[in-house]
Amino acid sequence: MHAQVGDSLVAESNKVDAPRRQGEILEVRGEDGAPPYVVRWGDGHEGLVFPGADAHVLPAGH
């Protein structure tokens, strides 16, 4: 996984009736765009995220 500040992190839900989560990447702490990322989620919460296999990055502007 590779990301830049301003990209979006999308975490798909592993439950049938739960929505996916999407947030803005505020900080990239890994080398060469690798995780972990500091993310501001759609509900305003911020946190350090080590994305799992159910997550992907959307480049800024998409």
C-alpha cells in the first residue's frame, strides 16, 4: 500500500449491514508512503491506522 498526504483511505466493512469508512490521510509515518497513517475519518475522529487487507487508498481528487 502506498499513500500521500491528502489521499483517502477506504476501509470496507466486513459486516453485511455496516457501511465502509472513508477518511483523509493527514500524515504518512511509514517509509516511501507505507503505513501507518494518521487518518481523519468522516465522523471527525483522528487516529493512527495500520490498514488491513480490507482497505485501499484513493488518490486525492477521486
